[in-house]
Amino acid sequence: MIKKYCFYCKKISDIYLRSKNKNISNNSINFASTELYVNKFEIKPNLFYCKDCEIIFSEYCDNSFQENYVDVLDPLYVDQIENKKKYFNNLINKISDQFESSDNVLEIGSYYGAFGSQIVKKVKSYTGIELSPHACEYAKRNFNLNIRNQNIYEFFRQNKLKFDVIFMFDVIEHLDDPNLVLKLCANNLNSKGRLIISTMNMDSLFAKITGRYYQWIIPMHKFYFSNYSIKKFLNRNNLEIDRIINDVRIISLEYFFLKLSQKILLFKYFYKLLINFKSIKNLTIKFSLFDINIYCSYLKKNTSDETH
């Protein structure tokens, strides 16, 4: 245990070194969500755990990454866009009790529009926020979505809109200040509004077994949560968890073996063999390590926004 300044406590607190890895430079960080590293084991940041606020944070938690996402190009994600749409369609069916056809919804981190293309058919209106101009233009051009190329703070400052549901998938761990964003979300929900997010559960069996080699300990992930800590931070911002759902991904066999080949040399052979058979490589599978959850929360009653 060491004494260290905690980003959230805003004071010197008792800090545990949760995961010690080799130091890396800022220049080695790639911010595309599907970026494949040659050797992920070698480029993992050190993680710390604050005894007071109970959050796990990266050595980069004080660095602002927001502007880095502006330059993101992610051709691998685009290549897998049909499978991403299938995944989100399956997810939407799982959470169908969390929204209604009359809802106005917002997605923070809309990326290339895979989720937006599926939810827009089931709600009254859809708005997306995305930092990458390349991703925004793709979503507009291919799915005719209402996407704003803005950061979260600018959007909420310029638009005094209230939403029935706000979605944030695989985003909170990237944020410079998750607590502030949760506060903004709560302030911009209608009285019966809901916030639905997904992120890694660091108390999951897989995360504990793999430890410092856990696959989602990567440079662009700044904050890490457990079921307990995500509940704590939601409660702090007037939000209450309603349901926790295990997130099951839908991916192609080609992508599955590509990811494995980056970690296990033996699978490079299978990947090279597989890509020669188009009929096989495009097959999809449902996949989960039970380490990523979808957190469905709702705005508590008796707030200042209750009459809206």
C-alpha cells in the first residue's frame, strides 16, 4: 500500500497497486476499439485501487484522451459491421423492457452506427454523439442516423434536451471523468429516464484468474469497475440499478481466430487456414467470458427534474 493522489477522492489516499505492468509511452496507444496489438501482454498500464472510493484506475487517469479519439479510423470494425449489427439486435431484444416505442433516446459513443441502425427502428427518435468524424460520416452515409460530431460536454451545454433513455456501450472505461458524465446523464434524463451502460466487471472470475494479463487492461481504458463500484457511482448520481445482464457478443469465426492468433501463436496457423474458406470464416458464434455486463439503471424519484 502506498500514499498516492486519487483522481476521485481529490486527496492523498491509501492506494493499492492492483496490477503492475511494464511502463509504456503515450505514443504506443491506439484508440481504435478493435485495434489489435502485436503483443498485448507487453503494453498494459499499471492499475491502482483506491481504498476510499473503491475505484480501479490506470496510471493514465490524469491524462486527457478526449482529443485522441478525433483521429480514429477503424477499418476492422467496419469490416465486421454486419456482425456488430447482429450483436446489437440481440442486445436490444434482451433489454426490450427498458425502452418504449415513444422514447427519445441518446447514444454516447455511437461510433460507426451499428447500435443506432438497430434501435432507430424501435423508438421515436435517436441521437448519437461521436468524437470520430470518420465514424460519424460512415453512420450518416450508411444508416442515415442523426449523429453529432461533438464531445459530451459540448453537446449537453448546447442542447437543453431531456431523453427517455441514454445508452453508453463500452464507453465509461474510456472517459476522462466518468463521474461527471454520469452526473450529466442523470441531469438530462426525463423523470422516468433510464441509463443503460456496458463495461467490464473486474470482480468476474475471468478477470481475477487472468490478473494483470486480463485482456481488457489496455492503455485507452482508464477506469475499471466491479458490480459494487458501478452501483456506488450510479447511486452517487441519483441512479439506481434495475438489472444486470451478462453481455454476449456475436462475432465471426474469422474475427474470433484473429483475436486468438494475437495471443496464442498456435492459433496463427488456424487463422491462416480459415481465411481461405469464405463459407466458414463468415460463420458467426455467440461468445462470452462472463466478464462484461450490461447495467440497466433508472433515475430515482424526487429529483429537481421530476416535473419535466
